[in-house]
Amino acid sequence: MNRTELERYLARPEVRAALGFPPKTAVTLSPLGQGEYNVNFRFSHPTTGKNYVLRVNTGSQMHLADQIGYEYRALRLLEPTGRTPRAVYVDGSRSVLPWGVLVMEYLPGRALDYRTDLPLAAEILADTHALPVGEDCPLLAPERPLAAMLEECRAMAAVYFADEQRDQAVEKYIGALFRALEPLGAGDHFPDAPRTVVNTELNSGNFLINGPGKPNYLVDWEKPLLADPAQDLGHFLAPTTTFWKTDCILTPEEMKDFTRRYLEAAGDPGDRGGLAERLSAYLAMTCLRGVTWCAMAWVEYQRPDRPIQNAFTYEKICTYLTPDFLDRLYEGYVARNFLS
């Protein structure tokens, strides 16, 4: 990905006009980090000095034709929460660049620390989940979220199962996880659960923490859905999430304390909606989702033409696909009857 090419793109008249840049101004990009399907750069407004993020999208985990447009619409929807960056420009046409591009405001903050910042994370999620959503909500809304997650896992696992280089021991563990969780994909569990905007990708690096009493944010809205808020909380607490960017796996006591703080921030300290029961089901399904995503990503990483390669990510993928880690997930989080 040529940075000079991106800087020339930002100098185009229609882009300058949308961003309020004076004519014939140059912008210099600096790397800000990348994920599996997006590369981010930071730049400043030439006259106001305000900082922005240029987000370049190379693919879609959701198999959307306009992935970057979906993220842009989600950010516009979430703007009233004050917890997300304001989106200011989008181009998903790929008519000038071979990628989708999004410009949003740059927000300060450090990554979340699971040992010290869980109360702040509870407040952030309570605020985003409290956003009123109308019938014109632009987000996908699976009719049966748990069943939709299971089907997503099946599709990702199929990529691994079809690969000639797959590890048969890993394949066996993944099969055991599916057998344990298939009851959650049958029927219509928790039909009366509330529907809110959920992020679905709550890694510690997606939180921007500035401290108690200060603005704290949640970024990276690549895969939001209109679904049960327990789906977000299950993803946030699951070991496949907490261990991804750190070496932390939360204890049951820490999980319970976080859930209590979230309910208090949401104004439901008595858990009248039965969040705790739903949360255990989504946490287990998230473990399967994390493993099958890693299995699919492992196959993709074997391709030499993959547009984004991340050594840290690949190392974590390989760790998640070890018998020790898979056994820990199965015994500690999955091999229980969550519907009893």
C-alpha cells in the first residue's frame, strides 16, 4: 500500500472540499496501526491542526460489497453516545483507489488494561448499548443471534477443514466444540432479549482510555450488529478476547464484578432482563468463534499474496490452535449445559 498514493488521494478536490482543506494543500500521513482488513494512518488539518484518521479497507469479514460504507453509517449512528469517533468522509466506490476509505476524527487514549480499567469499560459499553435505535437502523440484525454466530463459525471452520495442511488434532478439538455448542444454535433462545447496537469486536486495543472522570472511547466499528447486548459482553469477557492483545484471562470473580458494574451503569442493578444467563451462552459461543476465526486466518496466512501480514497476530493464531489452549477453552468455558 503506497502512502504517497493515499496522500495524492486526499489532495483531490472533492476530498479537500469534504474535509474543509484549503486548495493546493498537502497532507502527510503517518502510520497508526493495522488490523486484518484495515490499515490506519494519522494526519492533521493544515489550518486547524485537528487530527484525523484515514482508514483504508482491504476486505470484509462480513462479506459486504461496501464494507467501509457500513462502518461509516455505524459511526454516524453512534455519534450521539460521545463514545466513538465522528466520521467525516467515506468513499466505498473503489473508483480511484482499489480500497474503500474512511476519514474520521482522531481520538486520544491508551489501550484498556483489564486489571485496572474494567469499571471504565463497563461505563463505555452501557452508554453505547443505551443508544436508542429506530426502525431505519442501517445495521444488520440477525433474527436469531446465537444461531447466526454458530453459522458464522461453521463457515470459518470449513475453510480450515478443507485445507490440506490442517492439523488433525486441532480439527478434532474444533469438532468437539461444535458438538457441545450446537444446542445453542437450535431453536430461538432468549427471544425477549433486548436489541442494541453491539460492536462484536471488543479487543482491549479498541478501547481508548484516558482515566476516571475523563473521556473514554470505543473505536473500530468494523462489524457492528443490532443484537443482544450480552453478545458484546460475552465477547469482551471471553478468554479468546482478553488473551488476544495481552496475556490476561479473567477470573470468574472478575467477570462477575464487571457484570455487576455494567448493570449498575445501565440502570438495572437487579438484572431484571436476565443478562447473566444470556451472557454465559454468548461467552461460550464467543470461544468457538475466536477459535474458528483463528483457524480460517491461519489458512489465509499461508497465502504469500495476502495484502496484510502481522507477525504478532500470526503468533497468537498459532497459540490459539494448540491442544493446550483448546482444551482449556473446552473444559473451562464450553463443556457445560448453558440452557439448564
